[in-house]
Amino acid sequence: MPAHLAKAALAVTTTAALALTTAPARAADPDPAEWAQLVPTYAATAKYLYVPNALADGYEPNPCTVDVAGGQGAMGYHYINTSLYGSLDPARPTALLYEDDGVGGRRLTGVEWIVKADKDTPRPKMFGHDFEGPVTPHGSTIPTHYSLHAWIYKNNPSGLFFEWNPDVKCPYPGAPG
């Protein structure tokens, strides 16, 4: 078999094996239609279970985000690709959400689409859900925006698309990315 075909076959086999070993997180009462719409997201982001792939693709770590005032949980560490602000492509989320894995690394928990907001920006909608916001700027790279989270790698008891996940923890608010 030619080398280029062998490499392609290895890549497909590795991706398939990874997909089989990392079943998506499921909300308490998952809506099959929502999960069907998220298949392209899951397929495109499975490679980011390995953080160096996220970094290589332009996702930069940001501090850990926790809902200090409301006590609804956390979002975790946002790894943001600023070139994807405004993306409404299911396979190209703006941010990847991670939490500490307990052994010195990071575990992928979800994804987020971020659309910069100004007075003329209409509220976006994806997967039948309105984006949250406008949300005030936070961190050094996140402007006023609308956002939609999808907790496809870690169950969110508050809902698949809910902004905060009570099962995600930050070591402390604003922990460095």
C-alpha cells in the first residue's frame, strides 16, 4: 500500500477508535434530535480530547470561569480560537471547555460558540436554542458577546445547552489557563 494511503487509513482508524472510546455525555433526559444535530460537533472536536491538538489549531487557554455570584457551577477553562468569533458552524466552535483532570492535565467537557455583540447584532440561534447574552466582556480575549454552550463531553444536570455546569469545578475563580 502506498505510504499516503497507509497514513490516511491510520488516521481514519485512529479517529474511529477514539470515537468509540469517548461516548458523548448525556443529559438526564436527552433529546435525540439535539444529539443528532451535534454529531458534526462531536466528530470535529473529538481530536481536542488531546489538548496539544487544540493548541496546534489555534485555541489559546484562558482562566477558569466560575459563577461566583450565582453559584450555578462553572464553565471551566476556555480555550479560545479568536479567528472563530462569529462561527455558527456546528463543526467549528469558538471555544473548547476543559476542567482539571486530577492528574495534572485537562479534560474536555464541552464547546462554545461565541458571537461578538453590539447594538446591531441580532441574537443568534443554533440547534433550536437562543444564545445567552449579551454577556459582558471577561478575560483578556472575550468581548461583549452572545454564547451557546454544548456539554457534549461531560453531563450537565442543568441541561445540555445550559451556560453553567454544576459538576465542573475550578481550582479557584480565575485560575490561570
